[in-house]
Amino acid sequence: MKLHEYQSKRIFARYGIPIPEGEVATTPEEARALAAQLGRPVVIKSQVLVGGRGKAGGIRLAHTPEEAEAVAREILGMEIKGLPVRKVLVDEAAEIRAELYLGAVLDRQHRRIAVMASSEGGVDIEEVAARSPEKIVTVRPHPLMGLQDYHARSLAFGIGLPKEHVRAFTQIARGLYQAFVENDATLAEINPLVITGQERLLAVDGKIVLDDSGLARHPDLAALRDPDEETPAEREAREHGLSYIQLDGEIGCMVNGAGLAMATMDVVKLYGGSPANFLDIGGGARAEQVAVALRLILGDPRVKAVLVNIFGGITRCDEVAQGLLQAMEAVRPQVPFVARLVGTNEEEGRRMLQEAAFPIFTATSLVDAAQKAVAAAKGEPIP
Amino acid sequence: MSILVGKETRLVVQGITGREGTFHTRQMIEYGTQVVAGVTPGKGGEWAVDNVPVFDTVAEAVKATDANTSILFVPARFAPDAILEAADAGIQLVICIAENIPALDMARVRAYLETTHTRLIGPNCPGLITPGQAKVGIMPGHIHTPGHVGIVSRSGTLTYEVVYALTARGIGQSTAVGIGGDPIVGTSFLDVLQMFQEDPQTEQVVLIGEIGGTDEQRAAQFIAEHMTKPVTAFIAGQTAPPGKRMGHAGAIIAGGEGTAAEKIAALRAAGAQVAHHPEEIAELVARNLA
């Protein structure tokens, strides 16, 4: 789960990381009042969960409260990469002498937190990594010991930080690591970390991505979820314990197991279709899960056919078929269905679907199922 | 032979008296697995699933029954504790089924396990099975058949698919290992490939990967440098959008890294055959036998 810049920076501040003075506004008038209160030039920053806000015109300077109001009015009316701007952060404008990068990320390969610093801040770190990897210095503290001061010093000296800033930098690096660990982050980034005209270090922009698996023990953080981060259907799925991701194709997919669900999407694409969603209904495929899943899929108006791909293991195919038929009885779908049930009692499961009151095309192989679903979505005769 | 589990496996089930624990213990016993003990704190001295003795701690269970392998049916929030308890009791192989364990917990657990002789499989995995000998997991046992194809996979049902298709063709399996779909797991593709390469029963290997991370790329490097047995691979998630977690916590393309395309390219370059879709895997394996 992603946090907004203002939420991330508030967390950083709790760990002793200096952030600009500022507050969130939801109306132009509020932005004006905040700017007046700060009494100096401000930066108006759109709070949306996508990158490239600056390039899209979503981050702008304002010299007076009047200008702050006007700028906030424009930004609050914007959409950035499809996301409406509902909030702006009104921050004091810092005088920037140099821009650095300091970030921490879950390093899967080394199974540790990697802390990275660069003298090239203010740009995407992936860009720096691609262009001049030697400008990124990385340390990977032992998970049972955490970040030590020498780690921070080696980052500071490694990026050529003037020595008068090393002590403050060390504090910030420790705070960042602690914030990462205590909040179960997978990414925590200060970009840029600025050296100001007053020779101070300041976290001008911040970003935190949280580990979804850690949210259960951080209810306060879970409550920060931005409803714009997921579609209403995705939210409903999450609340029912289903994994659902909306895509822009026309073949609805209902599958048990994440790997099989991805593979099913791949096969649909391989045979000329395009998947409308990723959906994992879990191992058991119980009737009520299936019903919720069907409602979600059919709630997407782009869906022109549904492909059901279930492997029956400990849950038998005839049980799955029964669950599917019960769910269809309740939901009454108007689009063609192609179902492939494989595994334990597959013949019985297939027979039940073929004899059902609904027109369900059955398939024996995944390729066969994908071809039938693609044809059905195009309104062509089913092969 | 086969790897990791077999006739010599003496299994302790942590969380044996819970619903899942009881259900799957029965299934494992029916398959022929030697389940020698269960552990549920506070229920020591009782019996579970007909005649399995229950202990309060793993250490007691090991002392009384010489258990050497453990499987955990405990909720995610208790799983790190249970893994460490098993390791400190001297269990050699721990299998963790639970999903949604925070990644940083696993980073700490893994770091600790490196100071012990315990190997962890999972979390977020179906477990592993050596057909005809021992099933230590939640997979449907009856679809497997003993044979010479080693399987290693990040996905549950996708593995069952492949096993089912192999068995239907009369092609048996040596051991099928589900290493789990989380970003940090106890045992990697590389570890299992190494074991299959050394296992005399295994004649060829199926590797089922997915988007996210770079574990498949390191597997590819090992295949290129050390594998003499043929490897058939499949990577799920070719159509997955970047930045979205596709069910498994580990299945996410982050910072442009971990795409299916780069994994497939690495595996092909290493000399593995890469199937276009899951059903092609059994076909390619059969062709190696022809």
C-alpha cells in the first residue's frame, strides 16, 4: 500500500527527520490561509499516488497567499495519470543548494533492507542507476543488528557529502531505517534530500510503500489507504479475501491460485484475447467466494465472456461445479461462459455444467478454453 | 532417493489440533507420511487425529519421537515464532504454509536460520511431496505418481496442473517442491536445482516461476554453469501490469525489474526449454523422454 507524500513525511518527522513546515489543503482558500500563516514563498504539491507529478504540472511555486490560492485552484482541478487531485500539500519553499537521494528498499535477493544514497537527487533513482550506477552507494545492514552509524557514514562519505553534514545525515539515515522497520515498509525514500541555503539537511519529498502483509499489525496505517489507489471492485474483493486486479480487456477470468490465474491471463493473450482482470478465488473455491467473484467480474461492463479455470485438488471438481451453478443462479449472467475444470472428479464436474440450465461451454484443455472464450468475446461461433 | 522428504521423514505437525492442522494431518497420514507427533501449546498429553501424540513444545516432541521434519499449520502472526521454535529444537526441515507473514519478519527469521542447520521451505507454499513416500503439505496426493521428474515451483495450483498432466501421460515425479510465493522465502530455486542435480532418482527438472524478483535469473545462471539434466521452465505473468501485486506477495514487477520477459530470456539463454503455456510443459518433458 502506497502512502501519500504528506503522510510519508509526517512519519519521517516522528523519527527525527527534518521536513519542511507545511500542511495539507483541500480547497484553494485553505491553501491561501496556510501560505499566509507560513508568511513566505510556498510550494503547492498535488497529493496523488503516481510518479511524475512535477512533469504533469502538479508541483508549483507560489510567492504570495493570492498566488497560492490561484495555483491550488488549478492543481485541485487537475487529473494526473487518471487520478483526480483531491489534496495539495502547502510546504515552505526551501532554498536549494544541492539535491541528494536517500532511500531504503526491501532487497529480495539479499533478503535484507538495502539503504542507498546518491549525490544525484531529485530524479528517479532508477534513472541514475541506469545512467551512472557508480553514483549510487548501497549498504545492507544485517537484519538482526539493523543500521549502524558506520553504515550511514559510509553512505555519506561515499557520495562525497561535505563533512559538516555527516552528523545530521547519519541521524536521518538512522531515522529512515527505523521508520522502515517499525512501519513494515517495502520502500521508504527521501528524494530529494536537500542541502538548504541555511546549510541544513531537509527531506523535501518523501515516499513510503508499506508491506500489505504487515498492515494487520498497523491498523493506524491501514486506515490511511487512499480509496483512489484501488477500484471499488478491487476494494470489495479485498474485503472478501479475494485477489482481484482490474485490467482493460474483455475476457473475465476466474481462477483458483495466483500462479494459475496469471498463466490463464497469459494463455488468453497468447490466443488473441485480452484479459479483463486477474482473479484468484483461492484454493477452496467455495460457493460464496465464487458468487462474489462472479459479481465482480460481471460488474465490469467491458466483459464480453467469462473464462473459468479451476484445478480441483482436495476440493473436487463436482463441488466446484455445484458452487459455480449456485452462484450463477444468484447472479444470472448475461454473457457466455467457458469453463475448464481439471483434476479430481473432472468428468462429473463437466457433466454437471453441460446439463445446467445456463449455456456453459466446457473445455478440456486451457488452450481449448482460451480459444473458446476469445471466440465468444468476439461474438464468433465457438470452435 | 528423491530429495528433502521420503520414507525417513518423521513429521511433527505444529498446530495439529486446529481445523487445518487436523484436516491435513489426516490427509498426510492417509498418503503414508510418518506423522510422529503434533504440537499445540497447552494440549500436551492429548492425542490428535486418532493416534498422534500431542506435545506442548517442539523440543519435547523431538525428544520423545525423534521427529526430524516439521510442518506448520499456524496463522501468519504466530508463524515466525513457530519456525524459530522448530529450529531451536533441532528440526532439520521446516515447512511453512502460511500466507501474509510480513517480509521483514522473514528477513530476520532467515538471518537467524543461517546460524542453524535448519532449512525452511516457504512461507506461502503448498509444501512438498515425494510420491509414494511422503507428502508434507496441502497438495492433493493422489494426482502424483513416483518417477524421475523433479519439480520446483513458486505456485500451488499451477504445479498441480503440471503434475496432473505428467501423471496422465504416465510420467512420474521424484519430488515436487513448492518454494512459495513470498518475496523472501527459506529455500530458493537455486537450492532445489542443486539438490535435483545431485539426486540420482531425478532425471529431468521442471521449474515453474513467475514475475517478481530475480530468483529465476540466478536459477538460469546455475543451469548454464552446473546443470547436466534437462530443465523445462514456465514463467507465469507475461501479461501482468507493472506495480501490481498479482495475488502472491512476491509476484510484482517493481522498478522495471522482475518481468516475465527477462526471466524467459535468461532461462532460454541458459539452455532451458521454456513452455509458452502450462500444458506445453508436460509435452516438452515427454519429448525429452522420446
